[in-house]
Amino acid sequence: MAFRYHPDKNPSEDAHVRFIQITEAYEILTGQRKITSDSKIKPRNPEEVFAEKVVLAKERYKRQQEEEMRKDAVYFRMIATGWKWKWFKVGAYYSMVLSLFLTIDYFATGNTETLTPPKESFAYWKQMISVKGETFVVANPDYWDNEYYGQIRGNRSYLFNDLKSISVILNPPDLTIRKHSDKMIKYDGFDGYRLYTTMSINSMYGVFPVVHLFLLVPLALVIFKRPILRFSIWRLVSIYILFPLAIFLTFSNDRIFHLLGMM
């Protein structure tokens, strides 16, 4: 409010008065000065009193700004230096590597498998299929019009072995052909059929690239370290939200064990 009504910033007629009131009230409320009685002071010209109060208010406002800047500088040194900052940089680099791996997995496909989800896992009115804890939206009407809901192909991610997507057959196979025939063998491998591939909507791959970019925020703070409010806010967001999220994503679905070749 003092900045809003500062005489050098606000051209309105009552800005001086409001500025004086605000700065005096701030000092009284924060205990920097006490309310004194003017009964024993010799009366002076109102213009002189007003001019003096303006000068004092400006000096008071300048001191307040300098004190706030000093406190901000102390706080910035505390959070952006020392062992706490070293650990923050470790977390930032780790989040960056995890974001990179998850991005690679979004584009690169590893192993595939044939899945036969139970009939109750199909939500026909929502065009959804649920399998192995993941939900997939099959938005292609050709799949639902052929009334064939047989085997589907599960596509695993390359690094973490997540079930990131499924492929469904749009032109149904001839089920009268015996299994040992060449055509049925091709069907088992999903060769020779039109396939529709869709990502899981309740996994990391369904929200790409939102979470992947957020995991890069700590690295951006390390690179563009500035003594500003946004830096402090995003630092807290990184510590209490993004770093725990990175740890959760590392161990959920046994990702770290698949990456290390232990599963």
C-alpha cells in the first residue's frame, strides 16, 4: 500500500496523506514507534507539519525497503548456498535424468505381449478397456462396430517395462480357421491386420509431456538462480512436490528394478 500511494508514484491529490497514514501505521503496529501526544508541542503552520511528515514518511518507506531487501538477501544466501543447495542440485539432476528416461520410454517400445482381458473390463459406452490396472480409450469406431473383442497386444516401454499402450485389431480375424494354420499363427503375432494403438490414460504416458516438463523445473532453478519471489516459491514446490513425485515414479511399477535388469 505504501508503494501504491508513494508521492513519486501516485499523482492523486490525497496520495501524500494516505502515504503518511500508511507508513506511520506500519511503524506503530510493528512496534517501531509509540503513539505520542502533541499537546505540549508548539503549534506550527499546517503546511510545515504536512511537509515534514511527507519527508519523514519517505525516509521511513526507504528504510523499510532497505530492511526488506536485506532480509531477502539473507534468506536467498541461506537457501541457495551450502549443503542444502548441494542436495537440491542432486535432486534436480536426478529429476532431469528421470524425465529423460520417461521421455525415451514414451517414444521407444520394448517387448510386446498378447493380452485377453475379461469381458467385464470393456466399457462399451465409454469406449474404454481396462487391463492390468491401466485404462485405455479406443476412440476408433471400427473396433467397436465389428463386435469382436478378442485378444489385444500390450506394448511395453523400452526402459521401465511399463504397459504404456495397447494395439487392437480393427478388421476381425476369421475365427473358423484352425489355430495351427498359417493365418492363425499370423493372428497370434498381430501381423496382417489393421491395428489401432492407444496410450494408457491413467499413467505417465497419458499425461505426456506435462509431468515430464515439471520434472525439469528444479534444473531450471539451478541454471537460472535468482533472488526473486518466484525462485523461492518454485524451490518449495520442488522440495515438497516434485522430488517426492520423482521418487514415487522411480519405485512405482518396479521401474528402477526393471531398469537395472533385476526383473
